[in-house]
Amino acid sequence: MPLSALAETMSPDNSYRQILRSTSIIGGSSVINIVIGLLRMKAVAMLLGPAGVGLIGILSNVVTLASNVVGLGFGNAGTRQIAEAAGEKEPQRIATARRALFWGTLALAVLGALLFWLLRGVLATHVLGDATLAHRIGWLSLGVALTVATASQNALLNGLRRIGDIARMQIGSALLSTTLGLLALWWWREEGIIIFVMTAPLATFLFGHLYVAKLPKMRPLTNNLRELSVQWRNLARLGGAFMVAGLASTTGQLLVRTLVQRDLGPQALGQFQAAWTISMTYIGFALGAMGMDFYPRLTALIRDHEAVNRLVNEQTEVALLLTTPVILATLALAPWVIHLLYTAEFAQAAMVLRWQVLGDFLKIASWPLGFILLAAGAGRTFMITEWIGMGSFVLFTWAGMPFFGITVTGIAFGGMYAVYLPLVYWLTVRRTRFSWRRRVWWQLIVMLSLAVITTGLAMYSEIAAAISGMTFAVATGLYGLIKLGSMADFSGRLSRLAKWKHGSLKK
């Protein structure tokens, strides 16, 4: 049964159904985006090779880093404010927050583009090591402005839980950016890399504007500048903490990419970027749903600790059941996946990918916990956890590079979440007396064990790893379907299969 079909069998009175409904919508769009992204990766790899792939990765990272700095976290803070107002059914609060978000992000977008243009020489010299590229990098200031502006669009759609619009926006922007970007690379090759990097923020902004314009018009009763100032202060106070937390991720990635390029060269950077892109892409359907639906729902319930803990357990369980088969299949077929999506030149990326995928298990378990801190408005605590996690990623990479080469980036990624998960779990226990249910513990332990076994077999025989890993993937996939059918009370074949399974167990 495809994910998109699951949504038709759900009703809003079942929390598991609501989680699966949002996951099916975002997941359906993510699957399409993944396919588009895979085709884009393959084309870029064939046109530019590892060095070109690495350069695109580091330029995209620079744009993201600059956008996070000048955006002041208005996107995350805006989502929380709009979701809170929507949960309390206060249209005037929504209207005021929406207006403040629009004008605030517009000013930040213009300021960010100007600052990026003025610093283009510094970025070219210290990030790329070539001052002659300053003029070309300067054009990325437009990408910074568009990315900051898009954050307000996402915040509004996300806060109002317009899941369908977000899914359509993602698909449309992916198609448009891929088409324009690949045309630029095909026509200009290396000269088209700047255009390729800019197509994603441009396409996302255009489609975001299209769907925001369709929202019902909500005008505040007054246009009092004082009220807007209060909103801006709230956005800046909470958003500033989110911004600093976001900087941890983008700065850490940039430092690791810089270390790899400096010590191992542009070819190794391309290997890292290949594995990183796959790792960040294939579980997007689950993580995307957390940001688009789970976060606003959690924000509305954050004062009810019992409801929060129940929702987080349900979200974690569903995420593990949905992603485990994909993770195990990726572990089993890593060399073939790399060769299929890139070229034979990227063979070294397979082991990097495997270590990153192991870390993804811990990442999936930790994400719902991190959202508790976000929903509670604990910006400073969230910021500290992000910096500790990403700091460990950079430290592990730096310390292990002389011994493990490019593979250390994957090992360090797993190490990062081995540090981050216990930390954020402890913090949520203190804040909401949170605890995982026993079956969540068992699912995490069993599924992580299967992943470790598959990775261990790969060190001796790729064929043995492929056979065992795919067997585990099929088994956990069937288990997940049965379990989800039982939890969400689906109708049809899935329901009959779940009932048969429970009946067999009773006998």
C-alpha cells in the first residue's frame, strides 16, 4: 500500500493516524523530491566529477550559513508564534504575527544580501582559497536574500499546518530548480555552478509566494507600530537563540568541509558530499513530517506534559517503523547505491555513507526530543545542545582524519549523535518527566543491532552484507506495516493482516 493511499483511511480522532497522515503527505512529496534529487545528483556527478560536487556542496553551505545568521531565526520563532495563536484560535494574534514576520524578514533579507556582497572577497579568500572568485561568489547574495524571505513563507504555512501546500511547494520547487540548474551546468559546465546553487532558493521562493498568496487575508485591527515592535522583539529574542543553534549545524558542516578540502583535497570533499547528500535525503520523508506537522501540534500541547510525552513516543515509534527498512537497505547496498547515483569515481563514499546511516538511527530517535525544547521555547537550552553535538562532530573529524582518512567523517557523524541523544534525552526528562515506552526502547535496540550486524558483515563480504541486510529490511518492513495497521486501525488488507498476526500470537 503506497504512503499516499494511507491518508485516505485515516480519521482525525486517532493520534497515530494523524502522524501517519502528515507523514504520508510530506512523505509522498519527499519521495518525489528524492527521485528528482537522485537524478540531479547523477547528472551533476557525470558533468562535473567529485571536485565539482564538492564545490557545489561548500557553496550551498556558505549560502545556508549566511542565511541563518542574517535571518535571526525568525522562521523557527515565527512558526512557534503562529502555531500557538492558531492552537488557541486567535485570528488577530495570527494576523499581527504574520505582518510582523513579513516586514521583519523583508528587512533582514535586504540587509543580508548587502552584507554578503560586501564580504564576498573575504569568503572567496578564506573559504575557497581563491580571491579571484570574489565577483562570482557575490552573486550568491541573491540566494541569501531569497532564502531568508522563504523562511517567513515556510513559517506561515507550517504554523497554520498547511501540509498539502507545503508538499506541493516542495515538489514544484524541486522540479523547477533541477531543470534550471542542470541546464546551466550543461551549457556552461563549471561556469554554471553559481547559477546551479541559486536555483534552489529562487524556485522555493517563487512557489512559496504562490501558496502564501492563496491564504485567506487576515488583517489586524490596528497597524500600531508598537504592537509590531513587540512582535519583532519576541521574534528576535526566541529566534536569536534558534539562529545561534542553527549556526552550529551550518558552521560545523562548513568547518568539516574545509578540513577535508585542506587536508585531503577536492576529490575527497566530493566523496564526503556524495555520502552526506544521500544521508540527508533518504530519511527526509520522516524528518520533514516532524517539522511540518509534529512541531506545531507539540507547541499547542506543550503545557500538558502527559500529552506531550504520549505524542513524542508515538512520533518516535512511527518514525522508527517507517525508516528502518530504508536504512537497512541503504546499508546493505551502499556500494551499488553510490555507483548508481554517482559514478565509479565515488567508490570511497560507500563506507562514509554506511557510518552516517548508523548515525541516522540515533538522529531519528533524538529529533522528536529536540522538538520538545523548541516547542517549550527553551531556545538557550536547545542552542547549547546543538553546539555540543556539532562541536563533537568537528572534534571527532579533526582528531581522526590522520588515522581514518575520509571515512572519519562518517564515523564522526555517528559519534555526534551518540553524544547528542543522551544529552537531549536527559534534558527532556528534566523538563517534562519524559520517558520512552518499553516498546520504543526495544525497537531502537533491535533495529540498531541489525544495522550494526549488516555494517560488520560488509567489512568481510559485500555479498553477505547485501543478502543479510536486504533480508532484515524486508522483515522489518513487513513488521512495520503490520504494526502500523494495528496501531492506526486501518481498513482493508492491512487491517486483516494485523488481525491475523495478533490472532496467531494468541494461539
